[in-house]
Amino acid sequence: MNIPYDRLSPEALRNLLIDIVTRDGTDYSAEEIPLETKIAQAMQVLEEKRAVLVYSERDGTVTLSPV
């Protein structure tokens, strides 16, 4: 199920993005990327409609999925 990011409160959206970008195995770069940068990058792909938030009823998780 897609979650329209623009219908979430700023706090709820930020918390979802923090959860997504801090999951184990999501940082594959050679250097550490600051949390705020990761959140901004995730927000940018949502705003540019290159990805959507998807809720999995099976797992009870939300992911950022490419369009």
C-alpha cells in the first residue's frame, strides 16, 4: 500500500525517513553520510516522484521504493 508522503505530518514523515535510512545494511558508501543528509536525499526522491513510501502489511514496515 502506497503512503502519500505529503499527507503525513512533518514529524511522522521525518520519523519514517529516519527509520528507513538507519536500517541495517542501508549505508554502502566508503565514508559515513550524516543522518540529516540521508533524510534530505530521501525527501528529495519523494518530492521528485522518483520513489514512493510503501507499507507492507506482511512485515509491518514502510520502505522507500523506486517508481
